[in-house]
Amino acid sequence: MFFLLPVLAYSLIPDRSSGMTLMQVDGQRLIYNSATLSLATALLSAVIVSLWGFYLVFGALQREVESHTDSTIAATPMTNAQYVLGAILGSGSFLWLLALGLFLSIVGMHWLRGEAAFEPVVYITTYLVILLPVLLFVPVAAFAFEATVLLAGRLGSFIYFGCWLLLVSLPVAEFVIGGSLSWTRLIDVSGMGWAVEQLSLITAGRNYSIGLVTYQPGLPSFIFPGLHFEPAQVLLRFATLAVIVPLAWMGYFLFDRFDPTKRKSRLPQPGFKKAGGVSTKENPQWLSLCFGRLAGLPWLLRVVIADCLLTWAMRPKVVALCFAVSALSCLAPPEYLQRFALPCLFLILVLLLADVPVREKLAGTGALIAVVPNLPDRWVVWKWSTCVFLALSFFALPGCRILFSNPSAALSLAIGLLLVTAAAVALGTWTGGPTTFIALAIPLLYLIFNDGGRTGWLDFAGWYGVATPVVQTGYAALSAVLLFIAQAGHALKRRRNLCQ
């Protein structure tokens, strides 16, 4: 992961000869001095860390259970306050290391693309003021979410993304509409509202953009003097502590110290390993009957159908919601079907597929799968086929409807399903958990939905029907690459297990 930080830094600061710049004011390119580079990269880093940093540290309590250290921790004389503080500091230390690595990478990019002298004080001050509240908020929020029963799983991952959208957009929206910030200072975790307020004063209300933006080469460059770091401005930036402290208290009071009588949902129920994820006491009768009728089928088809049935039994409410959206979407006009129903179905599908490649690992039944004849060699084929079967079961009706109205969009939909299922298997194989797939898929789906079809190469699943044959071929090739990566990861893990 740390090796990707220089790549991220390189991509954040475009070469001015490419026609793109990091920051512009009314079409004028800002000179790459220390003030410009530190402000723009710190804000972009804050947005990245506040989102993906949460998913990187989310699940610390579950990892204690999976590594069987929960009972040891529960038996120690360590108080709950000490454990909560240690868990938050541990997650925070990891994020601090990531932020430090990104900071050093940005400093290296200054020597490569900077146009003025390097000013270390400007860099350090800007990064501390903007990133410090983020690095305090994210580990506290991750622990508070996981300490809450309803937010400890996939639902928590989805809800945090919605909260993150509000935390980033509301302060900026209030300033744009009202011209100042009030209560939204308390939730301005990323610092976007605070920075927009200062930038509007420095640029005298002119239009500006931050990120990979175009500029007008004929206009003179703009020299950015830097932000104001008076004590009053810094205190306003740290107003978000008013949200961090209650979150920390919530995590402390809701932490159950791995008590199975208080947190049954965190621990496997009786019969969990026997049924691969569904308690044998709660197995629906239809599931047992279906399993009994699979005996005469080819072995690969048999295990794929069994895995699909198991997924339906484990997530009955999600499956029912997906089938309901799929059925109701057939009543909508084709345009609304593509632009609204398909994104909803893809979002539900992401939450459903995240568990499929890692179910056996989380349930502790990986050793049983390893001794089943032929199955370990065909593991990637098995899991990918299961994901494809699940996707087709939900998208069959909408896909047929789109096929008659827009065949090109239907082809994009089929390729998009192949891509999502291949990504689920590849990321699950390499990471061993569902969080990475969810953390990458949900923001990307939101980005594509928010784009509205204006960028043709983003339309990977036919939501807007604007993908060209070249784009469709590219996504199909990417699906094949992801499956190859999944197979390589599975082979590497099997070789490592054999060596042990």
C-alpha cells in the first residue's frame, strides 16, 4: 500500500505542459509554489483519508474475534477506557503513517514540478491544520461505528459513505448559498468549507477550482500567497472536535468488551461452520430440500447453485429487496430503468457480492473446502460463477427489457456485471475481506451516477447508453485481467499454505 503513495502523489500534481493544472482561478493557472501545492494536495488528501481511511481501519474488533484474541483481551485487567484508547490510537497511528508517506511523496513532487523555492514551514503548517482533524475523526468514527451493533457490518459501511457525502458537501453548500459558515463548522471534517471560506477572501470572490482542471494558457499565471493561519482561523478549523468527542464517548459506552451475551451478532452462532454461514437451527426447510435435489447435477454446477442458495438464505432481506427493485423496474420507462433502477440494483449487488469470495474464510471452513476433490483448483471459477449467477438472477428482467430498447446498453450492462463480479472475486481473494471491495465500489458507483453520462468511458454498465465499442472492449478486457489476478492470488495463497 505504501508503494502506491508516490503513484498517488504523481497523479495529483499534473505537469503544466499537459494542459491540466492542480488549481486555477478564473482560467489562470496557479504557480506551483509551496502555498499552492500544500493547500491543494492537503485538501485532496483530507478527502481521500476521510473516506478510504475509514474503510482501512474499520473492522478492528472483528479482527480480534477472527484471530481468537478477543477472549484473552476480555480476561485481562485492562479497563474498557484503556482498550478503547489503545484501539483508536492504533488505528490512528496507521493512518498517520499513511498521511506521512503521502506528505513525503508530495514533497518529492515539489522538487520535480515545483516552480518556486521549497518552504517546509508552509507545508508542515498547512498539512497539520487541514489533516489533523481528519486523522482524529476517522479512527474514532470507525471504532464508534463498529461498537454499535447495527453499524458494525455492511450497513455501517454504506451509512458511513452517506455520512461522508454530507460531511464534505454541507459546509461548502452552506457557504455557497449563505456566504458564511455557521453550525456546519462542527461537521467540516475534511476542511473543505474552511478552505473555501478563506479562498473566497483571498481571491476576492473569483471562480476557482482545485484538482485536475484545465486552464487557459494565454492568461498570466496567478501567484497564490497562501492561507491565513492566525489563531482564530486555526481554532475555527478545529471546531470539529465538538463532533469527535461525542463519537469517542459513544464508542466507549457501546463497547461490549467481547461479551457474547451482549454482542451475539459478532460471534458465530451454533451451527455456523456446519452450514457455511447460516445457523442450522434457523435453516429454512426449502434450503435443505434444494440441497437434496442437487445430487444429479455436474459437480461444478452443483456447488455454484448451492453457493447461490446459501447466499439467498444468509441475506433474505437484501435478496427480497433486490428482486422487488428488479420486478418494479420493469414497469418504469426504459430511460428511468437505466438511469435510476440499474444504479440501485448495482448498489445492492455490491453489498451482496462482497461476502461471497471470503465466506469460507470468515466462517472458518476454508480447511474443509481445501480437501474437497477438484474444488480448490477451480476455486476462482466457482466463486466467479456464483457471483455471475447471482447477478443474472437480479438483472435478467431489466436486461431483457433494455435489450429490446437499447441493445448497445444491454451489452454494456452484461460487460458491467462481468466486471463487478470479477472485481469482487479478485479483491476478496487478495485482501481476505469484503471491506476493500465495498470501499472501492460504492464511491465509484456514486461518481458514475453523479457524472450523468457526460463522460462516455465511465459508463461501464449501460446506465446512460453512451459507451462506445472501444470502451466496452476495454472493460471486457479489464474483467479478464481481474480474473487472472484473482487466480494468481489464489495460487499464491495455496502455495503459501502448502509451505506451512
